[in-house]
Amino acid sequence: MAKVLIVYGSTTGNTQTTAEIVGTELKNAGHDAVVNDVTAVEAEGLCEGYDAVLFGCSTWGDEEIELQDDFIDLYDELDKAGLSGVKVGCFGCGDSSYQWFCGAVDAIEERAKENGARIICDSLKIDGDPGSCRSEIADWASAVGAAL
């Protein structure tokens, strides 16, 4: 089975919860999933040793897209991560009442593509608390697992 790195940036805990659910689902499907807070990783060589990387980030701001604070450094240095040819998926939590609902997810996905990543599934965008979306998160994790 595949070795998957899940990197998340979370302020309120919603994106962390989502990352943990995805990790558990992938492990239950037989994959080796490693879940890390973005503050525990560095861009340089991020993808080494992994078959896929999943990026999770919450979105802030109503005037423009704002990535979760801890995720900004990784985003800015994503060109150093070794994404070329790597399978990538993106997810995050946001607030659908804002113009740029989960815009950070779109921005990260676009940056990953610019650096040669292979996007393996549609992004997962959670409106607020992921607690009520557990089956949707599990379905997304299954789609990721099938694409590995």
C-alpha cells in the first residue's frame, strides 16, 4: 500500500480534525498515513519517501484569500518540496458565507500543480465544523485511497 503524508494548518482545530479523520480512514484501508501539523515539517524535501502528499489548510479573510498563518511559509516555499510527479490532494475548512470559501485549498492546489504535482482527486471543502461531515470526509479519503 501507499505511504501518504498529510500536512495540515489549523487554527480552530477543524482542519486538524479533518486531517486526523482522513489519516484514520487511509490507515483503515491499509495505507501508511503520517499526519503532521505544518509547523512540524519543512518544504525542503517534503515529499521524499512518500507516494502521495495531502495538504489541508483553513481559509481566513473576506477581502482576499488568506491561508492559515502557520501554512504560509510552506506555501511560499512549495517549489522546494519536490512535488514534480507526486500525487497530491487538497482539503480544508472554511466559512461558505465568505466570498472566497476555502480559497486557500484552491491556492495550494494551484501552487502544487505549478510545481508538477499530479492532483489525484477533487479537493474537499468543509463548511465550518467537520463533525457533521464525517461521512463526506470518509468518502473523500476513499477516493484518495483508490487513486493511490
